[in-house]
Amino acid sequence: MSKNLYDLEIKQGETLSLVATWRDSNNALVNLTGYTARAQGRSSYDATTTLFSLTSSAGITLGGAAGTITISMSATVTAALTAPAQGVWDLELVSGSGVVTRLLEGDLRILPEATR
């Protein structure tokens, strides 16, 4: 499967909800039952600290047979992010047998808020 580029912009203090659907090369939905997911943002690929980190137990919801992946951050969570910031991010899915697929990746921007 080819990687999908998706530049992510997070606005500090705003609720983030991103929904993606995984389809295979035949355009059939991928059943995500038994999968886990993880996503991280960093200032650069080799940075040792993260700007954000999400998992399927905190911030990522998998939709089973529907093939959907929902990435969510509450307004409270985004307000706590350091801004302004920019870097890179990606989303990986891990099958029950341990196969890792990087589904989305791209540039990351975290924009500051003026209203608090």
C-alpha cells in the first residue's frame, strides 16, 4: 500500500477530529478488528521528544469492519500543546499479528491561540 500524505494543522485550544477510512488496493474496506494504532508528532524525524502522542487507547478510535480511524484531541489537550510549532507526524496501524503499516504521514503545524 502506498503512503498517504496528509499535512496536519492543529489549532491550540480547538477540538481536533480527523476521520480516515482505510481501503485496500481493490478499494475494499480494511477490517480493523484486532488492530491497534499509534500517532506521534515531532519537531523533526530524529527528535527524541514528541509534540504529541496518541494511541488506540488514548486519542485514536478504530472502527472495526468499517475501516475507519478517528483521531481526536479535546480543546483542553490541544490548549496544552506547545505553540507555535512545526514538524512531522505519522499514523501507524499494527495488526494483531504485529504487521505495522504507516497509513498517513506529513508535515505538522501547531498554531497558537489568542483567546483563552
